Amino acid sequence: MKGASEWDRHAPSSAPNPRHTRYHPRWHRERIPIFWWVGHRRYTLFILRELTAVLVLYSGLLLLAQLVAIGRGPESYQAFQGWLAEPWVLALHTFVLLGLIFHTVTWLNLAPKALVLRVGKIRVPPRAVLVGHYLAWIAVSALVAGALVWVAG
Amino acid sequence: MEPVTLKVLRYRPEEEVEPTYQEYEVPCQDNWMVLDALNHVKERLDGTLSYRWACRMGVCGSCGMTVNGTPVLTCATYVEDVLPGPVVVEPLRGFPVIRDLVGDITDFMEKLGRVKPWLIRDEKKSPDEGEYLQTPEEVADYKQYSMCINCMLCYAACPIYELEPDFIGPAAIALAQRYNLDSRDQGEEERMDVLSQHDGVWACTFIGECSVVCPKNVDPAGAIQRYKVSATVDWVRSVLMPGRKP
């Protein structure tokens, strides 16, 4: 009978692994680094999409703060408007707007995967679902902008 | 073609506590797949290298490995497409490594069984009553999901499966949908117990990488999101119309 060393001519000469036995094999499990999403374009885009949800929350809270300021009377609202016009707040809100657009675009792009529509027996093409979402986005934005102009005018 | 350096992850549990890389110079020929290069190593350079393969034509789903960081079927990946070397070959992520490039897939097999990937009927026809007929539209509903070859590239591409090992995972959910969407099947309610749990569809955060790496265009990410939509619609209906059968 051949010795183990003859069978394993190519095996490394390091000491045997004490945690491995024939009937209790030691399997290797890779640890997941915290920054697993760095260095892979689509994982990074995914994390950015999830993180920009915080900016959606922020813009909701901003709207609530604005309503509270209106409720407290003209002076309070003036002060709030003044705060909005400060350069650093403008810079922050430009960043928030870019984040919101990124979130919206990446979110809408996923819609055709989740939404499978049928007209009769024929499936609506995914591209049509996508275009429909964008048209709805533009229509709602135009409605809101139109209402604002109308109220201001 | 110039010789190509393969940098292969080796793990020999008897001798090593941690995996190490081993480099091989492979005189690749034109149009060789990564699997051909590995077979050359196994046959000519180092017989101790362990990995799985069988059909070498993209059907059996056993030669999935991580090549240059991306989960691929090595039998369907040209060496030329992953140059310049060294071409890094590692086992699929997310599975415990038994040896070298061989991962343990017991977890997947167990989860696959839990979603009952077979036709479930309340009442079975007797054979002399004939087949269960389907229209081409009814076949088209699930055909895409039936193309899965259980290669588990989608699991390797899914960070959620690594972070939350209880997640049922992309392929098993896509296969559950393959039967849910089959007009002959009546088992949707039975599968719902597994799919609508947190470890089912709701663990998925829609990264979408599973569908990108799928060699058969099964689109597991799409299957999971579709199930989320239909599960939500069922839930809303059950709230609005209590007592109605889902």
C-alpha cells in the first residue's frame, strides 16, 4: 500500500490542519467585508439607490416644516423663506434634488421587472411600462408646477 | 495564443487553515473556454486540483465558478474574454468551500425542496382522461422560469444570500414562480407559506445582479418582484374582502 505522501505528491508541505479530520471536515467560509458594495459598479449603484431614500424622507420632512411655518403665521414663514435662501441651504438642496432625481430614475427603471401587465392575451412590452412611468412622472410634475404658477400668479 | 496565467484558489482542508492561490501557466489554444484551461491543468499540470463539471455545453449547471470576480459558467466563458491574465478563478461566493473550487450546495437543495417545485393538483385526472392541455400563451407565462439549470450563479451574485443565509434565494423563488404561473398547477397557496415569509421574497432588496449573471435569461429578480406585487394585491384584497378565497 502506498503511503499518503506518495498519493499527495503535489500537496503543500505545510503542517496538517488540526481542525480538519476525515469525518469532521473543515470547510472554508468566506467572510463578507462591510464594504462589499465598493468596487463593483452595480452593487455601488444599488447602495446609492437605497441611501438616496434618506433624501426622500428629508424632502418630506422639509415640506412638513414648511407647513408648520405657514401655520405659525407670516413672520415665521418669512424666517423659513430666509433660511431657504441661505447659500449653504441652497447648496444642500441642490444636492438633495440630484439625489432625488437619481433615486426616481433608478426606481422607475426597475418598474417593468415588477409590473407585468396584460391586454387580453398579449403582454404589454416592458419598454411600454417604462415609458408609461416616465410619462406619468412628467405629467404629475407638470401638474404640480402648473398649480404652483397658478397659485403664485 | 500566448500562454495564460490562471490564478486558482486552492483550499486543501487537511493541510491548510486558509485558502491560498496557486498560479498555472496554461498554453491556451484559440477559442478555449476557461473550463478547457482548467481541464488542461487537471490533466497535464496538477491532478490534485478539484472542481465540478460535466456537460461542458451550458446545460448541466455544474461548472459555475467566480472568474475575475464575476460568477460564470466556465464552460461558456472564453479565455480570450477574461484576458489580460492572470485569470483569477475562485469558487462561487456564498457557499462553504469543501475543497479548491468545490462548494457545498446542500443549503440550496434543501431550499429548493421547500418551495415544492412540482405540479400540485387538488384533483388529479386519471390517465385515460388525457393530458392537461395548455395554450401557447399559457406556456409562455412560465417558460422563461423553466429554463433554470440550478447552476447557482444567481446565489453567488446575491449579496443578500451571503448576508442573510436564511434567504430562500433567487433560483428557488424563480422555480416556485415557474409552477405558480403554470395553468396546470394549483399549489400557489401551499408555496405562499414559504415565499411570503421574510426569508422568502421580502428579504430581496432588488439588487438585480442575479438576473445579470443568469446564463439562461431566467430573470429571477423579475420573478421575485412579480411575486411581491401579487402577494401585496392578494393581501389588500383579503383586507378589503375578508372571507374571499385568495
